[in-house]
Amino acid sequence: MNRVGGLSRINFFLHFCFAILTATCVVPQTTSVPRYNRSTYDSYASPARWAIMLPGTKALRSMEEGVGGLVGTIATFTDNASSFAYVHSATSHVAYYCSTVDFKIHKKDITAGTDVVLSWPISSMRCNGRSMVYYENSPTDRRLVFPYIQNTLAGVAEYLNP
């Protein structure tokens, strides 16, 4: 399904910079001051691509692999987001993201075009940070792992079966 990483940092840098052809190239996860979120590799797409996002924006961008690969938009969220987890397979095409408006996790169904807030039972808990990871061990064992803040304390939470 999806994998994180894939290409070495130098290969990722070369593919990204050649794809967008800019004089100065700021690449996700390769600068000393990260400007982008954790990128996600989408091997299900044809051609294969990277999903990337600049925090505080609504656009989940795609960057095709290889020299001359196209840069595009996978989805546009309802709210600005601080982090995302992208899932693309034969049965699912969704992005989960942490809204910078309500600080809850939203689910963007890219196929259906819907954007809904996941149930949030702890009102004082806020999603936070630039990283969110999706794990799927089976159709009934799916998890989102993300940083959060609650009453000024920070932690890492797991959302089961989003």
C-alpha cells in the first residue's frame, strides 16, 4: 500500500528539484529547518508519487517520481492543516488531517469529495504538530498516531479505526 521514505534523501532531493525546476529548491525533510510535513510515498498511484503538504495550508500536493515528474494537487481540505496521513489503496483514497481551525482530526474522502470531523470524545484534547502516521494491520485494526496537547501537556495519541 503506502510506504514512508522509499528513496534515499539525496535521490528524493534530485527527483524533487528536477521535477519543479527551480533555482533554489526546498525539499521536504531535507533542510535544517523543516518547512514541510512528513512526506508519504504513494506506490498505488500511476505513476508513483509523493504526497507532501506545507503546514498551515489546505492543499495536499503530489510530486510524481522521476525526472520530469509532474507536481499537482491530490486534495484540498476544508480547513488549513498542520499535519496529514495519506492512504491510497484499491479500497481507500483518503487523507486524515489535523485542522488548525478546530484542532480535531478530519477525514477527507478524496474519491467521494467529502470532508468530515472524526468524533472527538475529549473536548480539551487538541491535535498538534507536523506528523501523523496511519497504520493498517487489517480492515478492523487501523490506527492514526499523532501528537496532541491537553491542558498545556503534550503527548502522543492513537485514534483507533478512524
